[in-house]
Amino acid sequence: MELRPFELERYFSRYEFSVSHLLSSSDCEPLSLDEILSLADSNEKSLWDNLKLSYTESGGHPLLVEAIANLYSNSNTSDILEIIPEEGIYIAMRTLIKKGDHVVVMHPCYQSLEEIAVSQGAEVKRWHASYDDKWRFDIEDLRNLCNSSTEMVIINTPHNPTGAHFSHAEFMEIVNICRANNSILFCDEMYRFLEYHSDARLPSACEIYENSVCLGGLSKSFALPGLRCGWLITKNKDFMQRFRTYKDYTTICAAAPAEILSIIALKNRDKIINRNLNIIYHNLAHLDNFARKYKSIINYSRPVAGSICMPVLDSSLDSAELAENLIEEKSLMVLPSKVFNIEINAFRLGFGRSDFIDNLNILDKYLEKHL
């Protein structure tokens, strides 16, 4: 089956580099090359200065893979495959899902988490988000969707686009449901480490369930999307062998400069994460004030992790129309809920960048004028 157009990426392709202001970016303020190199110790600086632009190891630079393994408990380098983040989703779904498989996926979601399984001919069931006072995914709904024939459950937490995040109890119930049905658990953990309080950080699925596959990377929490560095991690040796074999037909290996910069970033994880969280904390305070000002038309649930949220609008203000008008009148981009194929009238905000407050003020002035 053919892959349908990726609605979110097509939308970004149209506007991301043509508008003047972005209010829907999902990443944190990107680090510069100088900022990353300033963190390098003498050994890492030597790696950079003496780098040859040759082919790299298909599984990832040994120092990089070791640094990734250090993010997880009871993991070793053989559990990890370096990939480009989107490539990781593609490889996992192409190798683990076949025609007729029963798959359950959170919805809304990053479209490839669902679409590639659909294109494989899988029977894909959506675990729908609901919204009352906040975004939530009901565990009983998941239990009812799963059965002994469920091949895979696909989750993402902290969640893109809603900003929802599972509690420890909810997360363990998801694992228990997968274990009881002998289902693979694919967990997109791209926003892991951006929890505002340490007690909100969940264990990685790969640390507690042998048939899990986790996607990690530097694009979101580490503010380095331009490096295109990600990884798949699993304790299942059969899964990992399939991933390694399939990768020979995709990227084969990573870009040499990106690997060295990624090593430096991972060795300085705490500095980078704290820098990003400080930006988020500062921006959230302004977002809270904005939400209070417009509480009659905007229902805002404050997230506990990540750099995105999805405010719900009153029926008097259509999110798709709002997004179009903001682009035309203010050269300001927000993401309407239609790109995620959901009926709830909402839009995604990204508050991880340093220009967020200025861009939020543009939205504020637009609403003041038109409302």
C-alpha cells in the first residue's frame, strides 16, 4: 500500500521557512555549532579537529553508542542502533509489522507512527485522546482495544502534539497490558528528560519490558534537530538484528561530523537539558498569563513535560481559520488540529524557543484586535 501524504510535514513545508514567526515549533531553541564545540573537552576537540569525512560505522560511532547506553540502566552498546529519528520509526514498522497484524496506536500522533503500519497492511486501531479539563488517554480504553492477537502497541510520552504525559501507574499498566498479550511496545521517547520535576520522569520502556523498542534522539530534548541523530534501543536481540539488516537499505551510516557533535552533546547532557528547561520555565510563565487572559475562549491544560501543548478553542474560533489568518495577516504560524486528523478544535503551541514570548505577543495582539 502507498503512504498517504504526511499532513504535518506538508504543512511545515509550505510555511516553516516562508513565515517570519513560528509559534508551533516542537523542538527547543537550537544550539549553535560554537555552543556545542565550547563544551568539548580536549579529547572531543581532537576528534573534531582531526575528523576525516569518510564512511562511518553502520551501527554508530563506538563512543556515541556508549554515550547513548549511559542514558539507560542495565543497557549495553549491543542494544542500540544509531539512526535518523524518522528512519527509526520506518525501520521498526517495516521489520516488525506485517499484513494482517493487529496494531494499536495513540491518536493524535506523529503521523508516521500510524501510517507506516497502515501501509504494511496492518489492522490499525486508534487509542483516542479525550479532553475535559486536560488531555488524557484512558487506560481502560487501551485494555479494551488490545487482545492476544495484538502485535504492537505504539505510544509516545511526553506526547506530541497534546503535551500529555502518563503517570507512573498508567505507564506500568500499559507495560502490563503488552506483557499479558505478548505484544511489542514501541515507545517514542523523543521528549524524555524534559520533565519539569524529576518525579514525573518515567523509566524507559526498554528498561522494564523485554519486548519493547524505544526511539530516542537529540532533536527535541537536546535542541539539536540539525544533527539528525537518533537511536533505537531494545533488549530483544532478534528485533535488533532485523533493524541492523534493514538499515543497509536506508542510510547505511551516519554523517561523520554529526556523530562527533552528538558525542559532545551527550557527554554534556545535564548542561544542555538544564539550559532548555530554563527556557521552557520562562516561557511557560508567560503562557500561563496568556491563557488566563483568554480563558473564555482558550482552554489550556498546563503540561508537566516537553516543549509543546495543544490548547482547545471555543467553538466561536475555528483553529484552521485562525491559523490561516495568522499566516496571512501576521506571518505567524501555528498548527491547527486538522493536520493531526482530529475533530477537537485545537492548535499546537511550541514554547521551547527563545523567541516564544515575542511570537506569543503577536498572537495576543491579533486576538485583542479581532475579538
